[in-house]
Amino acid sequence: MLSEVPLDGAVGCIGRPNPPSTQDVEMKKVLSAQACQVLAELRKTGELCDAIIKVDDLSFPIHRNILSACSPYFRALFTNSRFDQNSQEICITGVSPDSMAAIIDYAYTRHVKLSWSNIEELLPAADRFLVSGLVKPCCEFLRKSINAENCIGIRNFAHSYSCRELEKHANNFILRKFQEVSATSQEFLNMHIDQLTEILDSDYLNVRNEEMVFDAVIRWIDHNPETRKQEIARLLNCIRLGIITTRTFIEKLSFIPHHKYLKKKCQKALNLIKTVSGIEWAADRESLLYLYRSLIRSKLDYGSVPNNYIRLFDIIISNNTSLKLYNCIYRDSVQCIELIQVFPCRCYVSVAELDGLIYAMGGFDGQLRLNSVERFNRKTNQWSFIPTMNHRRSDARATTMGGGIYICGGFNGQECLNTSEYFDPSTSQWTLISPMRNRRSGVGVIAYNGMIYALGGFNGITRMNTGERYCPTRKTWSTIPEMYSPRSNFAIEVIDDMIFVIGGFNGVTTIFNVECYDSKADEWYDAHDLSLYRSALSACVVRGLPNVLEFIHSDH
């Protein structure tokens, strides 16, 4: 009579086995390493070997079961009825002896020494013989070695052998470091036209301005002008010509030997630039959408993906009038839906959200600064007027706290303002609060730890690095430590219980500097800078976003 052995270690009880302990796992690793070492020694001495792989004039004694466990290719080879059990010799062509030796060593030891001297032969060999465990470290070696000079070659190499993650990483590197790649890489000059247009056409191309894209196109054509000048029309379709001035476009063409030919081919592009420069924004919607792609290139940062926010970028181009098209992105379905337009045209407007309603305050209609205010109800898709502010203002900034809206600073058409107001939706009334200590236009305003902070801005003379905060209880403003960089028209947000100020204009140039303020320490700290210079930008935090990867381009 057979006795039953308990599977869980308890006498008389049959059940699931207990999970292996850490000690058991470590023991298995040691035994596995020892087994690999013993098997490798047996192969080197030729003991118990049951097959020979011959490459050129070199022979490699092996154990068929070891290679079969490592590679489906060799398993199929050794179990095939055509395999000669008597000679036990396999001749393999199309691979170097060094690569075959490395594959066999990996099958026995699970280790391989990678270098630039063997990687270009070893990865194709590992792919051919289906040694997936070796393909991965080869791809990782190349991923860590990517730079501006070799990224295009690595991308093409990865594509040839279906290394999708490596190809994606290399492609992201090209997009992210395009300025450096296009200026220094010999591989860039040898790119095929199809690859180049794919890169230039990407909305994720990371360039500071569109002139850099134009310069890259000219550099690529100059490498072989007689052949490549025929491609100028195709390449121009990839450039956002609407944000290149006519003068810049013509000046750049005048410095290249074949500029006369290019000017002839670029006449359509010149017409587009002139059209954009003189466009009347009262044109119909179809015309506007036709020009949209030529006017804007998405500017998305690269790197790690945050857990709870999305950044939205927008552009307004005006020609003494303001554009009054409004769109929003519905976060779950990634759809842009058109909202009904506001009543007056507004640019340099202040916007805030309170209790699910969007408020548009003040701004500039092309002739006057406004004090009118509108409120948008998403449920009804309607804007409605609410009482006007006490002061006309554009370039102000608004925030919400305690169930109300605070708006500070701005410009009234004659001078920068230090006035501030508070809107109470329960009474539908605007109330002036204590004026700020400084006049501030292009100011950053945000609610933080029960206070209203007003930072930076332009006072009519210079950009400022000063800041102050308003206490609703005491109804007074008090100064805080100065920022490191003076700035106006910057983005401001609260993340991790600190105020972050991002980019802006310092009075001389657009900046990429980022710094953060901790109210507990009452101190400013440097934060990681932007990769691009940005001014007149905004930032927001959207918590619990389920599909952030669909909005942010990353290396993951």
C-alpha cells in the first residue's frame, strides 16, 4: 500500500506547497551556477559531448541538451530526423567562429563579454539562432552606448533585427537631441530621405525653433546637392513654415550655392509664410484648420512619466485682432471638443476654475483692456456674463482659495497695476482688497498654504525677482525672499507642497530656469531646468489621470 506524502509539509494533510524560502532560492542560484561551471568544464575537456559544431576550420564540441535548452533553433536542429547521429557533426555557415564561440559560452554560463568589437556580429547571430537571452544584453549594451554620433545607426540596426525597445529608445534619442544630432552626426548626412522626413514630420521633434529644422534640411541637402535638391519640396512639407519669417527664410537660402534652384522650388513655401504673416483671423474655420499644422509643432518634454499631471500647450497668433477659438481635451477619451466661443475676443486673459466653472477675466480685445468677466458652464456648453471687475486689466493672473477668486496685477493700457480684487460667487460681487506693495504685470499668482502669493512680473521699468503674499485674515501683504531669477510671464504651480516657477522672460531673453519655494523654510531652491527656453507658458496639475502616457512622449 502506498502512503501519501503531504505536499505542504504537514503530516496527514495534502495541499499546495509552501512558497520557497529566500534560503532555498539562494541555494538554487548557487547550485545553478555550480552546474553551469561543471558543464562548461566538461565541454572544454570534451567529456560527455555528443555533437560537434563546425564553423570554418574550427570545431566546437558541445552537449546537445545544453544548446537545445538555450535555443529553439538548436533544439529543432538536434531533434530533426535528418540529424546524423553517427557523425554528430554540424557545419554552420554565415557566422564567424568568434560569434559562435560566444553563443556556446553563453549557453553554458549565461554570461557574455560585450564590446564594440563583437556586438555588431553577435547580435545578428543571437537573433539568427533564437538565443533570446543573449539578444537582451546586446540591446542593453547598445542602449547604454547611444550618443549623437551613433544613434541613427543603432536605430537602423535595431530595426533590422526587430529589437523594438532599442529602436524606440534610439528614435526617442534622435527626437530629443535633434539639434546635436543634425549638427554633428555623419550618420545624419547619410540618412535616407524616408527616414529624414519621418523624423522631421514628428510632432515630438524637440527643437527650440523651426529655423533649426530648416538648417538641418539645408545641411542634409548640401551633403549631396545634385541628387538631393530634388527632395526640397518634400522636406519643406515637414517644416512648420508658418513660424519662420519671410526674411529669415530668404536669408538662409542666399547662403547656399544652389539657392536659386531652391528659391524656385520654395515659392509655394514663401507664399505660405506671407499668407500667415498677413492672414486675417476672421477667415472661415476650414482655412484656419488648413494652416494649423504649418503653424505649430507640439513641444513635449521627455523623461520619466509623472503620476498625476498633464501639460497642455497652446498658441495664439494675432494680427491686431484676437482669435476666439476655444478647445478642451476630454481626459478619458483623448478627444478635442470645440467649445462655444466667448462673447468678446480676448487675449492676455486671466483664467480660473471654481466649482466646475471656468472664469475668463479681463484681457485685451485688440483695442481696449477689459474689465468684463464671463463664466463657462461645461454641462450646458454656454458662456454667460457675470459682474465686471473694478479695474480693467490684461496680463494679470488669477487663482482660487476659500471658495472665491483672487486676481492681482496686470496692465490697464497705460500703467502696470498693483490692485487686487476678490470675487465671491455666493454674492456675485467683486471686492477690492489691499493693493500689492509692487506694480506687477505678467505676474505669477497662486494660492498656497492659506495665502495668496504674487511673484515676479514687470513693474513698468524692469522684470522683478521679488515676491509677496496676502493673508486673508490680516488683509495685508508681506514680502517673502527674492527668487534667484527675475521673470515675468512664467508658469506657476504647487507640487509636493512647494511653489514651482517655470521659465518666463527676464527682460533680456526667454529663460528655462526653474526654482521652487518652501514656505516652511521660507527659502527658494534651484530645481531642474527645462530643456527648452519658454515664456508666456502655463502649467497645471491634473490628479488621477488614467492615460498620461498618451499625452507625454517618454523613453519608457
